[in-house]
Amino acid sequence: MVAVTFPDGARRDYPPNTTGLDIAKGISPSLAKRTVAMALDGTLADLSDPIERDAKIEFLTRDDPRALELIRHDAAHVLAEAVQSLWPGTQVTIGPVIENGFYYDFFRNEPFTPEDFAAIEKKMREIIARDKPFTKEVWSREDAKRVFADMGEQFKVELVDAIAADQPIKIYKQGDWFDLCRGPHMTSTGKIGNAFKLMKVAGAYWRGDSNREMLSRIYGTAFAKQDELDAYLKQIEEAEKRDHRKLGREMDLFHFQEEAPGSVFWHPKGWTLFQGLEGYIRRRQAEAGFAEVNAPQLIDSSLWVASGHMATFRDAMFLVEPRKEDERTFVVKPMNCPGHIQIFKNGLKSYRDLPFKIAEFGKVHRFEPSGALHGLMRVRAFTQDDAHIFITESQIAEEVIKVNDLILSIYQDFGFDDVRIKFSDRPEKRIGEDAVWDKAEAALMQALEASGRPWTLNKGEGAFYGPKLEYVLRDAIGRDWQCGTVQVDLNMPGRLGAFYIDEHSNKVTPVMLHRAMFGSLERFTGIMIEHYAGHLPLWLSPLQAVIATITSDADDYAREALMHARRAGLRAEIDLRNEKINYKVREHSLAKIPALLVVGRKEAETHSVSVRRLGSDGQKVMPTDEAIAALVDEATPPDIRRARTAIAA
């Protein structure tokens, strides 16, 4: 007998090989009808799977959040059947679930286009309406290869060969159509529903190899309910309006070009914005006791071998080939941590020197496939607001909580109030002994629980040298962005020979906390632009005000107002062009200038300005001194405002 424990704690014994469907039917026919899958000890499984061991069981309806992945997985299979039904001879390859949807890669002589989507979606609805059950079979490796070869599915033959020898070859059928798949699936195609949509088509090389066949990839999305799909499509529409690449052009902030893929060409306004972010972090971390340092860009590869990067991170690193006069190989740094350990090691450190906090706006380079590059969000060259804290084991919880509070307060200053924390434990590819990881994870968990903040587990997503906390921001249109991190590292300092002298005169390896608050400044800039749709807070806006004239009679007064604004500390420019004021207003609104100070003959005579704010149709006439003073006050960064308030108190 196998013991099955239900969510309410009840426990019952069943004969071996009883399926989840058998149990659901035994409880009630209605439960069996609305159940689409089950979870055994938290792992999703086919409802028809036999239960072979004692386990906790949960029955999933299609409205369960965990069923969304199954809905999308099943939709990918239906997409593949629809395509082969409409275009016989098309070969299918793989069709995984991805964030917000799914895709399927196809091989055919002529690529698909968005114009094909209507026919495919119609056929998908027909297949869903047939409501054929998903059934699983386990085939021998030889039979699977023979069947797929006879069908002309050469890619599937390769996939069978790639499956480990100790793994079963699973085939899932939906009526007459079948696919090689790990599963699980819901009970039938009808459970998918009609809340799906094909989104785009793209090219993709087979298995990511540019020397192999080019495939046609169709992306789609699916949800449990139509209103959820509608909300997502609306979010996509809004995201397109907020696209930082589009706004970056309109605001004249930056550009990219093929000669430097994945690297940003910052324009004056964009660099002003970047420096504003950097200056803010510099003030906050100095207040928290961090000293700023700078480590070399090129470091001998031997250091990266010793640190463990060469074994675990080599594919993402740029190496400089040796020259005849110097046969060493150098690495363009992908991370700042090994360099910071060298700074810590330079000079004897005592336990009295700990915590030892150093920070760097380190420029790092990592190889990202060209197809993955995406504006500021995914680049090859970026700047980290990186810091490392060298501490004793007893200081871990205290210092992690300090960094946690600092990070959360920073996000509040930028208008992000919805922040989630993920605990990421040991990845499969890592350095260090399990006992060391046990200690690091326990220490980080202790700090997390002491903070009192809610969190979720991000299984297996820690850094290769230690577990971490990840900070995920939710933006104005509901998208999540992973930004800051705190990592506990009990491995790398020892590998690179770092130590301090404890109170007993013993050499002790320090614990190193890795800390990033924005993460990548480039990426955070992109997130900010999209979060605010380009309407940046006045203190961050690279150009805070433009003084524009209605007639040339006001040119001299406009110049005086500009000097006044700049002396007061505003980033301001002047627009004396012989254009109508409505044209100037439209142009500066498109460029997302927060404040437009309009002056004409009347304003020059009364020493006033007509203030127009971005996003508002109204205008307000104010004395020039008063208008500039109000803008200066609003443009004060939040951390400086707090400091002034504290001093005044």
C-alpha cells in the first residue's frame, strides 16, 4: 500500500499503481472532472500517473496558478499539430514554456510570417474543441528513432539521441498527433481554453548553433481566462509605448550601433541622467560607510582560474590574446569581486578593521549572444554599483540586514514601492564544499528571517560562489525586474588567499558579502525610463527646464531667466528659434522636458514666466524668481532633502 496525504492533513492508504485520477474519482466525480493535473510532494505530474510511493497529493484545477505552465505547454503542442496540419512536411523541433508564454521551432523552406497567424489560430481552436485526451506512452529508444525517421522528423531523431541513457523516452499523444516530451500535461486539449494568442515570429538556429539549420520560431501566449489575456495584451501595448529604445531616441539619450554590439553610446543628456544615478548611489553608500575604489579592467587569467570564474563562467568572459612580448592571457573583467579581494589583501587586516566595506562603479564586460541583446536591458558592457563587505561569520546577519534596509529605501526613493525578495540557493554548477554552502545558506536565511520581510524561494539560482537575495521591482504597468542582490560568499576569499588576524592572533578567512543595489546602471536606467514612460522625476531629468520665447522681443529677458535658473542649480536651456510657441511646446513635450517656462513681451515687462508642466494642459503665470525657486526645491534629490530636514531638526 502507498500512503497519500491530502492538503488538509488527512492520510489514506491505496493499492500500488493507483493513479491520481482514480483517487479524484473516489472522492467525487465533480472533483475528477475539474482536475487537470496533480502535484506529488510539490512536483507537477500527469493526473493519470500511478502513485508508486508515499506522497503528499494536491489536485490542480486549470485556475490554479501552477496550472498556467501546463496550459501554455499544452498550447505549444496544439500549435505544432495545427502547423503540421496546415503545412504538411513541416518538421517540428522543440516547444518550451517561457516567461509569459511559449514558442515552438519549425523547419520548413519558407519561414512563417504574422500573416499566417489567423489560419494557425483557427486550426488551434478546432483542435482544442475536439477535446482529445493527452495520453503518455514510454517507447524504446530504437522504436522512437525509427518512427521519427520514417516520418522525416530528423530533428526529433537528434533529440532522442540527446536524452540520457537512463531517462525514459516519453511520447505524448493528442488524438492521432504525438510528440516527444518530458511532460507533464493536462488531461485533454479542451482544458487549454481559447484565451491564447500568437504573438510574433523570429528566426532561430537549431540548438543555438549558427552552423546549423535556421528554424522559424512562433511565439505565443496563453492564460486561464480571457480577461487575463486581455490585461496582458494591454500591458504589451503599454510597454511598446514606454519602450526605452524609442524614448531614448525621442529624448536624445543614447544609441547603439553594429560596430560596438551591446555597448551604449551615451549622448550628453543620457550621460547626465547616468551620472545623476551614479551620484545618488555614491552619496547613499558613502553615508553607509563604504569607501570607493577602482580595480583594473585587464587582469591576468591566472587570477580568474584561482577565483573559479574560468571553470564556471568562461563562456561569458572576453579574453585578450597574448602578444609576443608578453605571453600572458588577460581577461576583460566580467566581475569586480576578485579585484576587490586584492585590495583587501594589500596590507594586513585585523578583526578590528571589519566590516571592511569597499565599493566601485565597475565597468564589466560579459558575452551575451547577439540575439539576446536588448537596448539597455541586455548589454555586453555595463556598470555595476558593486560593493564587497569583508566580515566575520558572526557579523553576517547584522550586515545583510543593513544592506537589505539600504536597498529597500533606495527603491522607495525611485518610486518602487512593490518590491519582492527571492532567496536563491545553491546552483548545480558551483564551487566549494556542500558543508560550506550549508553554512552560507543558513546564515543568509537567518538574516532574511530577522528582517521580517516576506520572501520566496528561487531554487538553484544562487551565484556559483554563494547563495543570494534577489530584489525584484514591480513597475508601473505590472512587470517585474530583478535588480539588486546580496550574496554570502564563503568560497572566493579563501580561494584567493584573503585573511584577517583575529583576537587570538590567528589567520582567519573572512566572509565576503557581494552587494549591488541597482545592479547594472544601464539596465536600471532603462527600467526607470519605462517605469515613468520618460516622465522622469525632476531631480533625475537630464534637462529640467527649457525657457522658450513667444516673440523675439523677449529674447534678452529669456537669456536673463536662463542665467538665473542655471545659477540656482537647474539644468536648463533656452529656445529662441523663430517658431510658433505651439510648435515649441509639442517638440519639448515629445522630448519629455518636465518644465517649459514661456516668456513673451508681457512676461518680460512683468518679470514673470508662464509655467507649463509635462503632462498637463494648463499653464500658470508666476514671478520668475518664485517659479525657479519652486523648481529648485522640487529638483532636490530625496536623500539630500532628508539630510537637510535632519539638520534643520
